[in-house]
Amino acid sequence: MDAARLDDQRIIPAGRVDRGSVAFRPEERVGGHGEVRAFSIDTHEVTNRQFAAFVAATHYVTAAERTDADGQRHGAAVFDPSRHMWIVDRSADWRHPQGQGSSIEGREFFPVVQVSYEDALAYAHWRGRRLPTENEWERAARGDAPASPNLHAEAFAPDGAPRANTWQGVFPVVDQGTDGFAGLAPVGCFPANAAGLYDMVGNVWEWTSDWFAYDAAPVSEEYARAHDPQHIAEHVIKGGSYLCSDNFCSRFRSGSRQPSDPSEGMSHVGFRTVADVRS
């Protein structure tokens, strides 16, 4: 990866977006059309190198690094492949994405993870930018096209070649890495989409500025909680991650969407930024 290209952006023209997907999961059936104005979007997910520059310039402390009211470090959620499960690790943060003993040394061009929504927004504002709406994100991912009814169309070429970093093998037993990566990949390792954007599907989920809403009958407590005013409201994340597999979530699609607690960092969630384009 050429460091000089990390700040590249593409202009996405104004137009219509067909929201979500009707072919797969109920929470994706948000339906209808959205209209977006022209905007610019980062060609890559924000990297460790870029986030480190922000922290160095501002002395920003992420949510995971802060101390809770009980005096304990907040920490973040980590997927532990050795135990095949998610854990809350008090030692995890963006510099130590898998907790104690892990590091981003030598991983400057990997997407930054363990950043909360607030952290991502702070970085975006520092750059004079913002986080995308869900409609903007989907238009950048698909343009004028509706979501494909083919489960694998965005993550795999017709000949089966990988177009995205996803889980290869049976989740959560082992990621075989047949796409070249077992775990996260550096940004830009897979083909760009039609708009010239990399990793819109797979690698890491990406924050959007929209609150999660789901008007159909919730399929699980997770989705009921996401818009229940008695619970913490959650933001939409988009695009799936390297943990998405055929036998588990299959969310390596631009129409996929999930709720995520804006106060928490996770080891498979990152972001990219956008800005309005003046006519």
C-alpha cells in the first residue's frame, strides 16, 4: 500500500439508492428508495497509520482506553479464535486490538479497529469530514443497482475467486485463509468496486451515522434491543467482516446491516469517512 494514497477519496454522484435487501435476513428488509446528494468517500477503511496521526496530533483517548466509574479500564470486545468466542478484554484497544500481547506494529496499513462510534466521529471531525449515512454507504457500495439476490456476488467472482476478506472454512473452528488472509487484511488487497472503493464488503464492518431501526417483527432480542428506548440505542454498521462465513452469518453483502453499541469498540468494526460535495 502506497501511504500517499491512503487519503484518496472518490466522488459519488447524487442519486437514488435501493435500501437493504429483500432476499436474505428480515432486518435487511428496510425497503423503499433513498435519495442522496453528491459526496466524497474514502477509498479505503481508515488505517492504523491514519488513526495514529490523529492521536498524535490531538492526544485523543479512545473509549476503550478510558477508566470506568469503578476504576477499571473500559476495554473492548475481542473475538478469541482459540476459544471460538467473544470476550470483553480490559486490555484491548486500538493499539492492542486482540488485548495484552497484541500490537499494531508492522500493521500500519491494516484497518483500525477497537474504535467506538464516538472515536470514529472524533477522527472524522478532525479531518473536516463526517461518517456516512446508511443510504450514502449503500450508494457508494452499489451505485444505482439494487442488492443482488446472489448471496456470494459481492464477495466472490463467478469463478470463486475472492473479492473480499471473509472467513474461509467452518466458523468459528478455523479460518483457513484460502483468500490469502486468516484474520484481518491490510486495506486494498482485494479488487475495488465499480466506484473505485476497496473493502466495502468484508474485512471490517463500518460505522454509519444512522441509528438502527427495524420495523418488522424482530427476529431476535438483539434486534428488539437495538431500537427499544429502554435500552441503549445502537448505530447501523455495514458490509460484514472477516468473521462472516457461509455457515454462520453470510453478511458479506452491501445490503447487510447490524446494530452496534456506539460506546463499544470491537475487533471487527472499523470505519471510513465522507464529506459533502459543493455544487
